[in-house]
Amino acid sequence: MGEVSQALSVPLSTATRMANWWMDNGYAQRLPDPNDRRIVRHFCQFNTARKFPHL
């Protein structure tokens, strides 16, 4: 979330709320990193990438 927060110039809490909204509404999904159990990756769904190309 730190990278997203910096890229969008928003506080970390705002980036987290945005990511949760994306997940809850089916625009993205969380997947575990196969090499590091502490890391969770966020992936946009295919249709989301077309609707929001700047993400």
C-alpha cells in the first residue's frame, strides 16, 4: 500500500480504503506472493484496466 499511497499522493489510510473498495466491488483481487508470505499483491481485473487505464 505504501507504493500506491506514494504514487497517488494520498495518505496510507486512504490508499488502503481505496484498495478495499476495489476488492469489495470486484475491480481487483488480492493474491499472495509465492516467494514471500508477508506480501499480498493487488491485481486489477481485465475490465478494470480498460475502464481505468491510469491505474
